[in-house]
Amino acid sequence: MATTWRWAHLVRHADLIARLTAAVESSPQLRWLEICCSLASGRGDERSDVDAGVGYGDEITPALLDEVGSAIVGSVGSVADMLVQAIPGWPLETRRFAVEFENDLQLDLVLMPAGRRLGLPTGAVAVVDKDGHLSTPWQPPVERPPTVDDAREWLMLGWWALSDVAKYLARDSLFEAVERMVEARQQTLKLYAVGAATPFPSLGLVSLLDFPPYAAPDGLLRTYATPSTVTEVLSAAVAIADLLEACARSAGYALGAELATSWASIARRRLGAAADQ
């Protein structure tokens, strides 16, 4: 049984997790319950949703998942609305239930085959574990450092996005330019997470703020802009380029490889041309 002090001070959250616990413990078909993200780390507050995973046994087939998950959700609170997702790229045997309760609390519940869990991921808390699936630490693939090829892909995608920013600036399409800066920033933060040895680096900013030292890179604020003037957007784009370059160096050092792409000089040249027009 998990230590509940991490969320005990949050009455609504603690009550919901207690109800989830009772639902899993009382069902022979449900084998484990884990809580993750901010509540598991002890950093949750009144605005936090409850991120949870439930493992189910062989008796439940994919055809029954919507029914089983909806029954779990209905047993733990009064539902205002719910989205059931069979997310593209996820196994057919997995469902996500995004739930809004009448008491203003949100639940993000993933239902999966119990045997898919080979242990307890970093940052998660085992609340129910009938068969010992969560008894040992486990590092899922998404938590591990990327391969050098993965990191190079992130780097190239970042510079490609910045090249697009220059294109849209040249067209005076500031909204499209700012939209592409989001992609460039995301790829930059993934590389920063690699250099900082942060778990789940592919999640970028989410992981940086979920794991110690709970900090984003210096200079990140300068990478944001509103689509008001070319000067403002261009300044933020150059700040992203500088940060992307620095993060690639630190990620390369962490991976023992040089991360470089010709797109860097091409994108900088195009940004410079946009500044001169």
C-alpha cells in the first residue's frame, strides 16, 4: 500500500484516490493501481488532476474496455463529462479516460493489461499491487536517454521549424511564425532534458518541471513572443536558435557524440535575411 501523505492534504484528491483504491481492491479483474505526475511527487495542489493507471487481468477483452473503464469512473464520483480515447499509436488493449467530475476535479486514467507493467516507473506511486507487478523499479523506454539518432532528429526538427519561422516572417505571416516557434522550442527543451539527465526527456518541459531541480533553462523567457511585430517575433526566434545550439552541445556531450546539422547555418541565414527585409 502506498504512503498517502503526498496527497493527504488535498481532501478531494485523497477522497478520489481512496475511491479508486476501493474499486481496484474489490474487483478480481483489476490487479494494480498507480498514481503518477504531480500528486505522486508530492508537488500537487488544488488545481492538479489525478493521473492514474490501472492494470486489468486476462478476463477483460479489448471489447470490454470502454464498459469497464466507464464503470470505474462512475463508481468514484459524479461525472460531468468524459472522453474515452483509443489513442492512435497506443496498443488496442489500452484506453484513456479523461474525466471531469461535478466537484471540479479531473481524472486522467489509463487502463491497460496488468502484465504490461514490468515494474514501477520513476516518479509513480504504487497504491494497489496484487501480483507484485509494481514491486520493483522500472525504466520504460520513454524515460531513457534517446539514442544519438533520436537526438539528431530533434535537433534537425528544431532547425527546420526555425527555417519555417524565417519563411513566414518574410511573408509577414506572424501568427504562422509564432506557431512554428512552438515546435522549435519543444525540440530545444527535449535536448536540454538530455543534457540535464532528466527522466522522460522526450516530454520536454513537462519533465523538466516534474523532476528535480524543477527548472527550465536560463533564457527560455526570451524565446516567447506575441505575433505583434516582426521585430519581436524575430528576436524570440533568434533566442530559440541560440538556446537550441547550446542545448545540442550539452546533449551531445551527454550522449558522447557531436550533434550538428547544416540546417543550423541555413536557418540562421534565413532569419538574418528576414531581419534585413
